[in-house]
Amino acid sequence: MRHILLCACLLIAAVATAQNTPSPVQATASSATVPITIDLNRVLVPVDITSPNGSTNQVQGLICNADPELWMSQRVAEMLDLAIQCNGQVCEATPKAATAKSDAASLPVQIGGMKIFLPLPDEIHVPAGNASTVPGTPVEITLPSTVLRNYDLLIDYPDRKLTISKPQTIRFKGTSTKVQINQNNGVIQVPSKIENRKYSFVLNLGASISWLSNDLFDKLASAHPDWPHMTGAVGSANLGTAMGANLKLMRVDRLQFGSLYLTDVPTAETTENQFAGLKDIAGPAAAGVLGADALQNYRVGLDYAHSLVYFDIGRTFRFPEFDVVGLTLGAEKDGRYSVIAVAGFEGQPSVPDIRVGDHLIAVDETVVTHSTIGQVWAMLGGSPGQERKLTIERNGKELGVIAIVRHFLGAAPEPTDRR
């Protein structure tokens, strides 16, 4: 569960452009710039895996700068000829004796033709079967903080590209913020403020939404009942797991994150166990996580060598992440999506004809099976009041349901006209 919190999520306005894995556009021996896919606000990057037999396969990787542990699919582990042992739903991959004794100190991984030093740990986390490492995505390998801290990194959200280079080679632009970097695992903490009170927030570009400790969330919710809030993981808060049914969400009116002054920041409440896991890897000072949803207008530079993070604004668009049909979805291993919960709206179920346990088959005649969870939310989004025709499966039969796009997590009234 900690993995879901740390590396958990598609940018509604941009997901329609997420197609096949793109090929590199620029590469040198010490630097590479590649196109990226934004899925539920998270950065997916093409990663080339070279097998011991010399063949190369390209898979989707996920930037996980707040998770120090390496995850990969069983398929990738098999490509690399690693030994796999499973116990229930979780497996571990370990180097075989010949690999462990070889002179190779890292896995053969490249981004845009640039070799990435990916140390071979004693154990690698592998979901059972051929499941993705992140539910509802095609991700087959994560790029953890323990690896990323050895490079300069520039994530250009507006132009959909990523640059990774040897340390101290990127000329970063924008305003800089001095940050604390955990020397053991590379996790970044940024000095932050809410209502002029100082906090320390983890920068997590692998999280689709920002998170607050349960104590801080409850404190702010009690002090500000006027701040928009709701229960139920919809839009970018829906990670495709069972934890979303009763998830509490709230918009923080104003949050200072280093040099940034952010308004109306969507946040989710963690459980005590989830937040304990975060503190284990970030340190006891951590009070929350700033996710990638708040940074979609920026070019974010990570200068690990100088403990600096740069924010260069590229646009001022506001993304309507919560103007959606009010379903909480679970991503299943067979590529289907089940309904975990139906969010309430103005005291009533927002989609009264949907039941928990139904399977979502299509939205406006477009089949959702094997789509990413970000692509599904792009289909379920729109302008408040618009209709979406849902095809659902219940007890082996398909049914048609008309659902209305609602304006969740906001105080503005809905339009009366519907299309």
C-alpha cells in the first residue's frame, strides 16, 4: 500500500495524446531528451531493456522520485533473466548466481539512448503475474529516487518531454528552492507553509494528487468547513485501488511550496499506516506530499547535486480534474474496470443507476477495457451538466446508463443546460 501512496497518478486535457510509446527525439552520451506520456498527472517515459541475449525491448517506465524501491513487471524480470519467487500477490526478483557474480553492477537500462545506472538490488518488487507495477497503467518498471538522485532531471509538463543528464549539466530556468534530500534514498522534502505555519512536504512527481497526514487534514477541515470537500475518489484521486471508496478530499485554499504560491490545491487524507510508511522513507518532519497535479503548468527541474528544485512556469491553464462522472473505479488485472463506489452529490448518489460491483464496459460507445485509468477519466470528464452514456455489465448482462458530469470538489453551481 505504501507503493500506491508514493508512486500513485492523467492529465484530462492531454490524455487524448497518449498513444504508443514515442521514440527518442534527442540523445547524447551524457544526456537524453524524450517525449513523455502524462497519465493521471504521472510521467511515463519510454525505457529500453536489453536482455542477456542482446535483444532490446521498450517498455513504459514511471518517474518515482519519492519511492526508493525498484519495481518491475514479471515480464521485465524475465527479460533480464532474474529469478522470481512469489508469495501470494507479491513476488520478488533476485539476480541469479551467474548475474550476481558478474562484473555488471547495474541493470542494462537506457532512456533515449543514454545508459541509466540502475543498481541491481538484492530484491526487486514484482506484482504477481504479468500485472503492471501501477494499477490501471502500462507501467512495467519504476525509476526510483535511489536512481534519479544520480542525475539532473527536467520534467517539462507543458511540452511533454523529459531531459535526464549527468549531474550539473542542465542549465535550469525559473525560480529555485533549497530543499532537503535524504542522503540514504534521494527523497526530496520542500519547506512549505499553510496559513503561515511551516511544514515539510515531500515532492512526489509519481503521485496523481497531493496528500496530507490525517492529523493535518482533519485540523484544516475542522478550521475551514467552507473549503470544498467530499468523500470518494473521483478524477485524479482515483488510483484504481480499493482504498478510494471512502477517501476524503479537500481543496486547500492556499499552499506555499518552496517558491511557489499555489491556490485551490486538491488534497487527499492518508491513513495513519500510510503516513507512517511515508515517514519511514522521508523522515519524521514530513507533513504531506505535493503531487504532480499541482505542477502541470510548470517545467520542474531537479538539481540533486546542489539540493535545488526549479519551477519554470509554462502556462496558466486550470485543469478541471473533478468535472467528471462520480464513479470510483478499480483497475483489474484483466484490463477491466469495476465500480467500487458511487460518489454522492448534493446528498444523493451522483449516478443512482450504478451499483457497486458493476463493470464499466464503455463510455459513449468507446470501450474502456485495457485503457489506462487516465484515459478512462478523460472519457468520464466534461463540462458540468453534460451527459455520458455508460455501458455497464451486471450479472453477465450489459445495460445502458445515462450519467451526468458533476462539478465535484468545488463551490460553483452547475449550469442548467445539458447536451
